[in-house]
Amino acid sequence: QVQLVASGGGLVQAGGSLRLSCAVSGRTSSTYGIGWFRQAAGKEREFVASIKWSGATTYYSDHVKGRFTISRDTDKNMVYLQMNSLKPEDTAVYLCAAEFFTGWGDWGQGTRVTVSS
């Protein structure tokens, strides 16, 4: 299995920045990449961004394009999410997940991001 640990969340004012980290361990060779998702209180989980280990192909939700940047360090098995120009609407628990052939899985417990107005 793959273990995923998200960190870096916290409290930030609107317009501020945070960088989230996802540490990946275990059978990383069985994964194609890593994705970031978020879930706000009372809402469904939504896709934020993803990146492939090979080629660094990235995908972003329209809600975060131009503000968030996903990157990876294959040597360290780390994936980052740089979040700039944060808005109160970005408040959520952010989780990282591994992309397998069958889809997303091995969800981490997430890290909480709170953006105050």
C-alpha cells in the first residue's frame, strides 16, 4: 500500500499564502501521480490539482487556476501545493491521494486550511 501524509495547513488571512506538502511512502512505483482534493464542512470532496510522477503533467480545478501551483520532487517522494491569493472559499480540509490504474486511492487524513476574511 501507499501511505500519504499531508501537512502545512493553518490559519491565514485572505490574500495570504500557504504551501502544503504530501509525503508519499510505500509502494510508490504502483502510482502514476498524486492529487490534491479538498472538502469543506458540509460539502462534497472536490478535486483541486494533480501531477504525474513522470513528465510532471498537471491538472487544476478552475477554482484554483492561476492561484495554486502543484509540483513534485520524485527523489524525495514529495508533492507540494503552493497556494497564493487565498480566499475564504478555499477553507477546507485538504487531502492528498495516489493515482492508481483503477483511480484515486490511499487517502491521507488531510490538513486543515482556514482562510479568514
